[in-house]
Amino acid sequence: MSRSRWVQCGFLAGAAVALVIAGLLMGRLDAAGEEYELVAPGDVVAQKYPQLTLLTTTFGGLRAPVVAYLWIKAEQQKQDGRLHDAMQLAELICHLQPRFPGVWSFQYWNMAWNMSVKTHTTEERWLWVTNGMKLLRDRGIPYNPRSLLLYKDLAWLFYSKMGGHTDEMHMVYKQRWADEMQALLGAPPFGTTPQVIDAFRPVAEAPLDRRLGRQGASEIQPDKLDQLFARWPSVGDYARELQRRADAGERELIDFLSEDLLDLYNRWSLEEAAAVARRRPPQAGSPGDQAVYEWINDAGRAEDLSRLLAFVRAQKLWNQYRMDPAWMLSLMERLNVPLDWRMCRAHGLYWTSYGLHVCKDLPVGEIDSVNTDRILLFSLRDMCFYGRLIHVPDPEDAEGMRITHLSDWRFFEPAHQEHLRWAEMVRKARGKDFDENIFRSGHVNFLVAVIKMLYAGGPETRQQAREYLNWIKENYDLKGPSWELPLDDFVRNELWKDGSPILSVTVSQITAALQAAYRYVLEGDTQRATDYMRHGLYVYDAYMRDAARRLRLPEFSVYQTQVLRWMLVRPEAIGAELNLLDRVQLYDRLNDGGSGSGMLARLYDDVAPRLRRLCEREGIAFETAFPPPRGLQEYREALDRPAVPTD
């Protein structure tokens, strides 16, 4: 054998040895990749999307020109209005370049932002926005679990597109998402931040396998359901009895729980978490419905139902929405905030924080990291202005409810502290003084908005406003005559500083002023009640003077009526503390004084059923406590409305 032949054989033998060693190491490398979330675990991608393997190996050297052609073709189809064809090509492009985050980012933006605005119906608009969302959440991020860019994009979708006001159909997105999350998680309790956090804790602690390899394999993990029933056998008994009463015995229990449990709870439960989204209490007609209604509301089995709901919710969050319940809880605990997961901005906060958590090795100064930090701060700040989601009667649907947003003062201090935390991190990274931090302007503007909101809330909260104003003066070297003004003049100056107040401040000022006014009505202080009512109208007029058409507010009387409705039927929803006797006295003063009888006539038919139930619970005669207001009959005749239902 010639020398060259020996060399060839040696190289072949070396190659064979290298292949064997590589094969032996592959398992360890794959396991390490899964452990550190560098790749999708195991062969999950190949199992879920077998076309990916074919597409990424077939073209070889021709892949680049093929991809370039598909990009051009997809863009042309979008311009021609062939949106569904363009979407199919976009998905093909993503499958050809699955590990390139920029591809997913571009195609998500194309769907959610560009294609969506080419449609005109609410159904089409929502379809394209959710298409973009699911492309990122269900495809792009699993392929690229450590790409901060994709987490930032998903957070921005929730924060800006769905949670902001730039799209004229933004309330459609907010309503659809709130309805979806209401069906999944229900409403958080009205109360303190610890009460809201503790209410979510059972979901975070429910049995759940959080390994990425199992995420999405099924809506409910069978072994974890067995674990739940083994730990609490009474929960299993409760679930099987509910299935029997719902006449769904021919199906597997796990399928029944996945498909029907939440629907039954939302339809029949009298708990506040479900009742807030309904205009009327449930009415069970058939014997079968009555049996389910009684079992759902059986006080003796409330704990079993609660554990079952927490388990199913945790499973759906992880497997369907790809959200980690444990991280959701830790986020609320770390920031000390009462997040309402029905709100788009809460999900913007989740995805930006979760992205930073997963990609924690990136430096603070990296551009995507800084942008994502801003989304976190913006989301937390905006919760101060829009953090309370309330269901109110839909004027276009006699039985329907729609959502609205109120300010939530529980977020003031957590948002302030988070500004300080990020400013300190950036200060250390860049070696600059605190008052030179990149969040300085946003921090000052935020605190000024908080000061204006607290000012409108009455003497008790004006002291907090002074404290924040003093903090700004002490920690930021701000010059100018406005910073030397007393609190009253400072607030008035700020309201008119840029021509008119912004929307978030306007709504917060109006609702806070109206709450204060009604509190003084209750106390019999007519002068202060009038002063705060005038302040709310003053802010309203200042905003409406220059408001764009798509951002104009309803009549001021609408806010008067809505705030009064909340104070009568659910004061805790807006942070007020009024017992039933306080509400009786408030109603009586408004009705006797005459000035409030018009508002009472407009809302009486909506609030009377709930007030009647509260009176029955407290042993008070409803007709005596809340008699029909003056002008009610005329108002009903004008609207051709029926009399109040008697329940």
C-alpha cells in the first residue's frame, strides 16, 4: 500500500473517531442546551413542526436566493391586499430561518402593525393583531428562547398596540383581551396589594411541570392532575360530581376539566371574581342547570372548587398562554403591586420582566436591554393611571357589560421605587451622578403627574403630593420659577403648562375630584363638595379644548354618574371605603338635595338589583333605604325602559 493511501486511511480513521466522540458528547451538549434554555428542548421543534427539518435541509446553497424571493413575494402580496397569502409566505420564511430572531420580529410587526391596519372590521383587526402575538409567543420565542429582542417585541405589542391609544381600535383589543383573561383567571379581589397577591398564590403553587419540553404538549398534564387528586382526594370527588351534574360523563375527566370547568364557573358562580363581569345574577332554568348552579355555589365545597380552579388556570397559563404562574407571582411580590392580569399593560410588564429574567446575562447598557427596561417602567407607570379595570353596563346592550379603566394609587410608590432602582443600576454601569441618569426626565414627569392626581383627591392625599414635590426638589437640581410655587399654584400651572393636560392625568383628576366631592356630600360639607366638583369640571374643560377627535371624552355627566354608581354598588373597586349605611346616607343627601336626582334617575335601574341584595343581607328595607328618585318615571318613559326587575 502506498504512502498516500496510508495517509488517507489515517484521516478516515481519525474522522471516524471524531464522529464517535461527537456522538458520545451530543447527549450532554443537548442536555446542557436545554438546561440553560439555549435551544428548544429535545426534538420538540421537529415534533411540532416536521416541515422545519425538510425546509432547512432541502435547499442547501439555494436557500438564500429562495428566501430573498419569498421576502419580495410576501411584500408584494401585502401591498396587493392579499394578506392571507402574505401570511403563509411569512410563516414559510420564518421556518427557513428559525434561529434568526430578526425574521420573527419583522414578520410579527408586519402582521400586528402593518397588515392589521389594512383591515376595517373589528374581527379582522383583532385577528391580525393576535396572529402577530401568537407568531412571537408560540413560535419565535420557543425557537429563540434567549433572544431579548423577541420578548421586547411581545411586551411592546401588549403595551403599545393593545394597551396604548395609538390605534383607533385600541378599546377593541383591550375589551377582547380582558374578556379572555376574565374567563381564564376571573377578577382579582378589590382590596389591598397583599390581598390581591395572596389571591393569585394558589395558581402559582398548583401542581405544574414547568420544563419547556412539556410546555404545550397538552392543556392539562395528566400526571399533575393525578398528583392534585392524590394530595386532596376531595378535589377529585368534587370534579367527578361536577362532571356528572353537567351531564358530561361520557368524556374523559381531564377533557371535561380542560374544556368546561371555567365556562361553568364563569356562568354560574356567585363569587365576586366572576360576578363583576355580569350585569345580572345567573338564573338556572332547567333541573340540570340548577344542579350545576347549586354545586358550583356550595359553600361547603368552596375550598375544593378553589383548588380545582387554581390547578386548571395554572395549566392553561403554562401550556396555552406560555406564561409562568410562578414568575407572575414573584413579579407581583418583588414590585409589591396588585396586578390585574385582565389588563394588556400587565402582560407588557410580564413579558419584559420575563425576558430580562431569561436573558439575564446581557449587560444593562445593551440597546435591546435598555429599551426593554423602558417598557417595564412605562407599563408600571401607566398602571398608576389605568390600573383598575372595572366592568360597567354597556349602553348598547341591555344585558352586556364593557370595561373601563381607572387610576390606581396603589402603584404610585412601587413605580417610584422602580424608577430609583433602574436609575441606580444605570448610574453604576455608566459612572454618572444620580441626577444625570437616563430616566431623569421620565421620572420627574411621572412624579408631577402623581402630584396632580393626589392633589385632586382631597386634603388627606394633598400631603402626599407635597412630599413628592419636596422629593423632586431635593433630589433633582431643577431651576425655574414654577419649582418655587406653592402646591396649589404648582398644580394649576402644570395643568396648563403644555396647553392642556394629557388624557391619563385628565381622567385620573376627574375621577379623584368626583370621589372627593361625593365624600363631602356624604359629610354634609356642601362648599367643599362644590369646590371639588368644579375642579373636576375645570380639568375636563382644559383637556377637551384641544383634544383630538379619537381621544375626546364623553360628557362630564357620564363621569359623574359612573363614579356615583361605583360608590353606591362597589366602592372598594375605586379604593373607597363606604359601608351600606354610608351609601344610604349618600343616596339620601343627593336625592333630597335635588341636584343629584337626575344622576340617580339615570343609574337607578342598574344599581337597584345589587343594592336590594345588599339590603336583604343586612336586614334593611330596600324601599325605605333607596326609594325611587325624583324624575325616575319620566326618565324611563323617555327611554321606553321597563321597571326594575325584582330578582
